[in-house]
Amino acid sequence: MNELPPLLTVEEVRRLIGRHRVGRDQLYKLARQYGMALGKRYLMPRRVVLALLEGRLDELEEKSPAGQSGAA
């Protein structure tokens, strides 16, 4: 999996996981939460995709970047 590019589109993630295993809407939700928008395209960082594949998304929530947790 180290050959993954640093950023993946939602469609690339769907192909990687398998279209029948995860819905497009769910991946867009994850991309909005953990990724970034570039124009009309959402991109997901490799670390997020790997966490998704390994079942570690909860760890990402614990380590959210400063300023995004809502804490003052």
C-alpha cells in the first residue's frame, strides 16, 4: 500500500476498496471530514485511506489537527 499517491480522489478510493463494498456518498462524507476540496474535487490523504482500510478511523478523530476540535 506504500505505492499509493499522497492524495486520492473519492473515485480512486472506491476502486481501491471495491465499488460494491462502500457507497459513494459515504466516501464523500469521509472526504469532507478528513480530506480537502480542490475546486469541485474532494481529495483524501493516503493516511486516511490506510486508516479506513485498516479499520482505524477512530484514531484519526483522536488526533485531529489543532483548531478543528472545537476546543478553545
